Amino acid sequence: MTVELGHYVAVSGVIFGLGVIVALGKRNAVAVLMGVELMLNAVNLLLVAFARFGAAFANDAAALSGHAFVIFVLTVAAAEAAVVLAMAVLVYRRRETVELDRITLMRW
Amino acid sequence: MSSDATSRPLPAAPRPATPMLRQILEQPTLRRAFRGAPLPVRLALVVVALGFLAVNVAIGALVVSGRLDGHWYDFRDLGNATGGLAAWLDDRGLGPWLSYWVTALIGGLGILSFVGGVLLIGTWVERRLLAKFQIRRGPNRVGPFGLLQPLADALKLIQKEVLVPLGADRRLFFLPPILVFIPAMLGWGPVPWAPRMAYLDINVGLVYVVAISSLAVLAIFIAGWSSNNHYALLGAMRTVAMMVSYEIPVSISLLSVVLFTGSLQLSEIVAWQATHNTWLAMILPFALFTFFFSSTAEINRTPNDIAEAESEIVAGFHTEYSGMKAGLFLAVELGNALLVGALVATFFLGGYTLFGLEEWVPPYLILAGKISAVYFVFVWLRGTLPRFRLDQLMGYAWKFLIPLSIAFVGISAVEASIFARADLPGLVVLGAFGVVNAVLTVVLVRFWARIAGYEAPQGDLAQPRLTTTVGGLRAAQRLRITR
Amino acid sequence: MDSTGIVVGFWVLAAVTIAGALGVIAARDLLHAIFFLIVSFLGMAGLFITLSADFIAVAQVLIYAGAISVLLVFAVMLTPLVSRDNGNSLYIAPGALAGLALAALVVFVAVDADWAQLSGDALAARSFPDTAATIGELLVGRYVLAFEVASVLLLFALLGAIVLVHERRDDDAAAARAEDGAAGDEEAA
């Protein structure tokens, strides 16, 4: 049997779904960030799979624009992780907790 | 007490000019051992030495006569033998994957056996060499000249009881020795030993090496955290902070290398140094120093070994590990030192080439010699320099090495673009770059050090005087040996 | 891509990655969850290698498994022991439903759609001989604006993270109090 684009898209979808479960269903802020990272990973996989299999690219360099996009996603993910974790530490200093159920100051 | 002392002849006062060097050079251990051995042993040693010489001369004659060129038994490049085996297997028609797997297995086993063998010898070399630097003998009990000491160490560690501390995370506790061994082995993949002997000759070898070294950080953290020991956890956090900080100067100094050679592939970097008949160490001295020093921090060796500072934090992250688990940590420290030696040799010292000598001498022997030279410098640093404090280390990385590395990458970028466009002979241009970089290194380092607030020590440092009598400083003063 | 090696590699690596993601959900301790996440990252790097994306694979290992994971670990170390149990929030049930529905939708589309993909010879012809150089040319050629914006973003993220967690040291606080005291004296005088 062969491995085709559909397989990679399916794996990417499964990992994205699992990332959604982690991001929506966990109490700790750091765990929510882990879910977001899983989602970004799934998107990276999708981009690279289309760069490899996609029929719409004129040549190799155009196909590698998918890889360039993945580099940007990696960059933004790292920057976002740094800022989110800094905020989590700051929230812990003020509120003595990082559980999202307890940080309800801005709720209705 | 003074009457006792005056009845013995007083030892001569050591001369202030390098007394340690004289003592090191004047040790006639080998000559005395040879004269003290019985006659059959001496004859056997002489026969073995002459035989070794004869074999080398025969091999040299064979190589010079050119009868080896192009055959599969050309041992100057072991890739010829494996390539011949792969071709033979392909001719048998058993499938294209068989030759691939067989050559992959041979290469992997070769790397494992080489690294394992050198680990055994390296333990002995390190302890005896360290002892030489500290003017004492190393292990000399276990075999002739202590040569069986690594074997004794291994046997001792194997038979030790492996204790898992109470409350430690059992499932995670046995992982770190394995996890820290994997990057130490994987890093050897891209290193080219000969033109046809690079096991994992990937296009992104340089980034692969940096990525593998960043995996070792996690293993150390798991070791510290799963030990259920405050000191182990503290040691692990300090180590992780240090290793993560020093990954940045490693990457930035390797950027200068990539700018000149134009490729991330390690065999291409070595080929560039061969075709341009130069070593990147001569062109990029600051990159060499930064890579070397940051790698000592990456592998937790003195002067950057706050991880397992034997006098400070018990044993850091591997406090709770006993038996062969601790043995694996120690072995990995040595293996990592050899790996860094191989990387320094590949990136900066020309790899397996030696200005054309690699046609006659097998290139893997040249690379092994360079690895030994870099390892010697590692042991030299360990025997000479005291340990840096953690805040000194971190300040040095962030405030000194990183800004200067970035400045030098900028300078290297300018030079590389000049080199790519100039029509002058390559050696002239590269020589000019070498001189300019050396001058800029000195100037920028002094300038930045002054900005960072470092002041040179005022006046002359007093030379230490060795007092060789018992009784300490007071007794030596009384005997008028020292002031 | 029909060689046995790639097929076996794909299924094994996909299983490892998904198992890692499941481990993040099911782990009882937050640090165990981070280690499962690292396994998932490494599996993803393997999937990138099956897609001939060598530079992206080593960049994934370097950035995700080497740096972001360490960042997560440090954040967990700096936050309290009380909430380290990787517990589920109130929205776990609708969250799980949403995630599973999304995954099912994407899997159905992936399996059922007629993708406009290369196969066979055309697929083998696109072999990416030199990804790093081409990505570099793209980054400073066609996507230079995004590249510059990303570098500015990294700078702001770095500065922001430092400013956010920077604690006023005692001498800074004392200097601030002295300033306030001097301003108060000036007002009074």
C-alpha cells in the first residue's frame, strides 16, 4: 500500500482534534498551552504534506514556500509560548493559582 | 623540631620559573619501568615494537606503490570495503534494501565499537593525564601503568546495588541514563571520517548536531526531577539553565562557519577546508573559541561543570543514581567530550584532511589524532582552571559571548561576501581575513570587557612557591625556604 | 511513496505521535504530560522526515523538543504544586465532543476527497535536493517582509517576557521610595 496525502491530512486532523480537547478541557494554564502547541504542530504537518504532494506548484521552490510558512509558524509558536508562560508566572504571583477555573476576575 | 630538620639536608628552593614544568618533564617513569622489567619481557617489548615498525613500513610501501587505488581493499577509506560489499549484495539480486540495511548495520556497529573502545581508553588517559597536570601519579595499581583501571571501574559499577530512592518516580527514574546516552551516540552520525565514510551524511548535518545536543538537556532535567531530592533538582535546574544559555553561542559561532563554506553538510565543510587549503580555525579564531568554550558548558566539563561540581552540590543531577546508571552518566560525559572534539575537528580543524596527507595516511587516523588533541585540551582545562560560579557563567554567556558572537557573524558575513566576489587568489584573501579577524577579536574582546565592567588585575600576581617540607608555611619560613 | 520503509515508518510514527497526544490528555501529572508532549514532538519530526522535509524536521526538534519543552518545564517548576495534577476543567465534556467532532470531520474529508496530488514519477521528481538553501532564498527573497515582521515579533516577545516577570529588586524599590519621599518633601517645602 502507499502513503498518500489523505493519510497525512487525517493524522493532522486527529492531532488537531486532540489538541482541541487538551486546550478546552484542562484546568492548568500550562496544559492549555500544550494543547495549543499540539494544534500548531498539526498545522505544520498539513503545510509540509501539501508542500510535498500538492499538484498546484510550478516548481520545487514554489513548493518549498510551504516550508517557509512552517518556519514562520515555528517562530510565532516559540514567541507565543514565551509570552504566555511569562503571563502564567505573573498571574501565579498575583493570584496564587494558575488554574483557569479560579482566574475569573474578568468574568461576567 | 628544628634540630630534626637541620639534621636532614634541606631541599633546594624551587626556581620561580615554571618549576612544575620541570618536574613534569623530569619524570623518568617509562625508562625506569623498562629497566626494571625482567629480560624476557624486555625482549618481547622490543620485538613487538620492531614488528609494529615493520608493519607500518610495509603498509607505507604498499600505499606509495599505488597498488591499492580503487580496489575494495583500499583500507585508507573503509567506505570502499562497505561499498564493495553493497555492490556484491546488489549483484546477488536479493533486493535493494538488503545492501542498505547491511551497510547501515556495519556503520552503526562501527561507530558504537569505536566510541565504546575509546571510552575505555579515555578513562585511563583522563585520569593519568589529570594526575600529570597535578604532579601526582594516576591509577597505577590495577594493571601495568594502571591500564586495567577502566575495566576495574566498569566491573565495580556493574556489581553495585542500584538504589531507587523512596518516593522517586519509578517509571521516570530509569529513563535518564538511556536518554542521555542517545544524543551522545546520535551526534556521531554526520561526522565524516573519510570521503566515503560519513554515516549520516545529511544536507542539514550542522543543524542536526545542534538539535541533538538540545535533547540532552531534557534527559538531565528528567534525571534531576525524578530523584525526589532537592539538591538533585536544584542541580538539574542550574544545569538546564546553563546548557540552554550556551546553546545560543554554539549556534551563532557555527553560523560563521556556514557563511564561509556555504553548506550545512559536514562533509562539504571539510571539503571546503581541503580545497581552500586552510583551516577555518585560522580564519575564524573567535568562532573557534566560542564554540569550544560553549561546548564545555554543553557537556558539563570543567570549568563549567556546576552540574556535577564534586565539591558543591553532592553530585548534582545524578546524585541518586548508583551502579551502572551512574556509570552511564560518567561514560556519557566522556563520550560527549569526544564528540565535541570530533565536531571541533570537523568544523574548525579541517576534519579528516591534513593539507594533502589524507592521500597516504588513512583519513580516519588523522581525524582520530585531531580528536585526541582536542580531548587533551579538555583535560588540560580540567586540570588547570577552577570552576566558574553559576552567575559568572550565565553572565558570561548572555552579556559577553552572545553579543560578541553576533558581531562576529556580521563581520564574517561581510568577509564571506567579499570572498565570494573577489578575484584575488583565495589564500591571500583568507590570510588577510585571518589576520583581520584575529586583530578584531582582541580589540572587540578588550573593548567589550571594559564595557562589561571587567578590570585587569593591578600589578603582578605573585608566583606560587612550592614548599616541599612538612610543617606548612610556618615551618618553611623558619627554615628560610620561603619568605 | 510506496516503498515499504516509508509506509512502515509513517504508520509507526503516526501511532507514536497520536499516542503522545493521548498521553497529554490522560497523564495524571503535569510533568508526565509534558514528557508525552515531547514524545509527540519527536514523532512529528519523524513524520516530517518521511515527507523529505529535513530542515523542518531538525528545526522542529531544535525549537519544540529542545526549547519550548524546556520553557514549559520551567513554567511548571515556577508555579505551585497544588495544580500540578493535570486535572480536567469544567468544559472537558463539550471540549472532548468538539475535538472528536473536528477530528472525525477532517478524517472523513481526508479519506473521502479526491486530492489533487502528485503520485508516482511526478512525486519522485519533486525530491527537494536542497531545502535549507531554497528556504533561505525564499525567506530573504519573496517573504522578506514576513521575515522582518517575525524578527520584530521575536524581539517584542523576548522583551515582553522579561518585562512581565521582572521583579523590582530591593534597591530599586528603595530608590523608588526615596524618590517619592523627596518629591513629597519638595511639595511640603
